[in-house]
Amino acid sequence: MESREYRISIQVFYEDTDHSGVVYHANYLKYFERAREHVIGAQTLVRLWKETGIGFAVYKADVAFHDGAEFGDLLEIRSRFRQDSDYRQVWRQEAWRPNGKKPAVTADIHLVCLGRDRKLIPIPALVYP
């Protein structure tokens, strides 16, 4: 089963861009991370780590770049996730430029949970928004 779609706006700052004013490719991973944190909730992530020693890790990321966002754009990050197993969530995330007809960037981000000992553990039910 797939989640509903979550949306968050991200302002593109000058520091996010390369010499030509286009967003540096690695920064999309930061935007997607911010969007996932927004969905799960910072307090939930902090509580999971402090109380139980559970944290998320990116296991795999498939990213495709279709249209470069530019300095000054207000991107809309659209996120959905599905539970592939007890141990893995796959997030489909897209970065949309203002008035875009297609996403500028798409990504499938595979997340797992690790304990303090960095061993794989099941994703706790309480993190599902």
C-alpha cells in the first residue's frame, strides 16, 4: 500500500547552485531528506534515536535529473512512500519547478532502520504518518 502524497516547498538559495545558477545535483538529496523529515516529524526522529536507539539510513537512491532548477525557484517536493517489507520503505520523491509540466528531478529512495550497533532492525509502526 502506498501513502498519500505529501508536499513541502523548498526555496532555492544562491548557495544551492553551481557557477551557472543551476541547482548542484547533490542538493536534491538534501531537499528530499528535508521533505522526509517533514513527513515523519523531527520530534519522532529525535525520540526514536534518544529513547530506542533507532535511526534511518538510506540504503539505495535512484535519481534522475530532467530539468535543472535555478536560483530563486520555489520548488515543490512531492513525496509518497510504500512499505516494501518490515525492513524497508521506498520513497518516491519529485522536485517540481514553478509551473512545471513534469518533475525536474525524480528519485526512489530506499530507507532502512538501524540500531545503535548499526544492525538492521524492523521499521517501527509508530513512524508511519
